[in-house]
Amino acid sequence: MRKVRDYDAELKALADKAKKLKARKVEQLGALVVATGADALDLEVIAGMLRQGVQEAKLDSVKESWRADGATFLGKRGRKGRRKAGSDQSGT
């Protein structure tokens, strides 16, 4: 006999997992705002910076410059990003 699958339970488990991942992402973004000192700025200023940044990030040279700066910042803080940045630099 075939084992009966509980599709409702599987969908609920997937929805719960997605909800946890989204909450984790929001928490990490909030921590990043605090770590960079951007929490001292008004929300409107932060929103404007991000909107302009998204437009400027369409240029690869700007994006690479930001990536290097971010890797340096995260590397100084002893985060996991340091290992990744180190492997990128040694490979090029």
C-alpha cells in the first residue's frame, strides 16, 4: 500500500519555513542598519538613500566599489563575510 501524503501539513510546514526566513532577513537588515550607524538617520533619509542606491547599482563599477567597501566593513567586524571576501580576492 502506498503511504498517504498529508499535503496540507506539507504546505503548512513550507509556509512556516518561508515565514521564518523572511523574519530572519528583516532582522538581519535591521542589524545592518544599526551596525552602519544609519539608525541615527530619519526613515525618509534612509529610504531616499536606498532608492538612489538601487538606481546607481545598475552600473557595475559602482556595485563592485560598494561590494569591496562592504566586505571591508564586515571583515573588520569579524563576520562571516570576511572569509568570503578573502576567497574572492585570492581568486582574482
